[in-house]
Amino acid sequence: GGYKSFPVDLVEIEHGYVLTAEMPGVLKEDVKINFDNGILTIEADRKKDEKAKYLINERDLMHLKRSISFGEINEDTITAKMEHGLLIVTITTKVPEEKPKRNIVIE
């Protein structure tokens, strides 16, 4: 089947970004995040509780997916956490390396 998008906020911070995604009813273990060729992809499944006896079932079971292009990112520094139905992904851009200053000796 198809998949649905979900709302995100993307905030620029010093040397990177913080992405906050709204994923109510999604468990941490049902979320997959990967980064490939400058593109961050978040996928998640909201599943039905198989043991529950539903009297009303209006909440969709769904496959959520969203891809966002970032370009030059230091992918080793991407971190993610899940809090109260919000997925928070912190992304650090490549910081320009500072060359050590060289003192020139006056002869």
C-alpha cells in the first residue's frame, strides 16, 4: 500500500539541524531512520494491537515515510530519540576544519 507523510519541524542550529517529527501512537522499535547520499529517510509503522478487542477503530494503521535532503552531513553524528510521540533527530553538518596556526620564526 501507499504511505502517509507526517508533520515535521526543521530548525537550523549552529553546525547543524534539529528535526522534530510528530508520530503519535508509533513505538520507537517501529521506526527506521537511514541516511544515504545526503538524504535522510524516516519510516515507521503504526500497528494494531492484535490482542485488543476494538469497539471503535478509527485510527489508521499506516506506513509513514518522509525523506529530506540535507547534502553535506557528517552522518556519524546523527542522533535520534523518541519522546511523547515526537521523534527528535539531531544532525550535525561538517564543520570546516581549522588549520593549526603556524608561528613563523623570525631569523
